[in-house]
Amino acid sequence: MKKKYFIMKNEICNLIHESSIPALYHEESDVDMFYGMYVRTYIEIDVINLTQICEKFNNKYKLPCK
């Protein structure tokens, strides 16, 4: 019969993060700063994309975009 191993939810999350971004865990890094910059990057990309959509809409339908 196979042994059953139980792992806590926070341990699973730590293993996922450690495996996907090992530099954060094997070097002295500021995890909060990393994730802050990560989120900021995606927000900036979203704003750029929305601006481009607005400009295309304005060009096609002559609607004011602000």
C-alpha cells in the first residue's frame, strides 16, 4: 500500500513559487518589491492596450477619447 503524504496549502504555494521563480528564493531578493513591479508591469501594459483601443475606436467612429 502506498504511503499518503499530506502537505499544507501554504507549503504547496511556496513550492510553486520557489519552482517558478527560483532566484527570489535562492538569492536575497525583496519578494514584495518583485511582485509589486510584476503587477505594475501588467497594469501599464493594460493601460497602453486600452489607450490603443480607444484611439482605434476614435479613428473609426470619430468618438472623443480621453
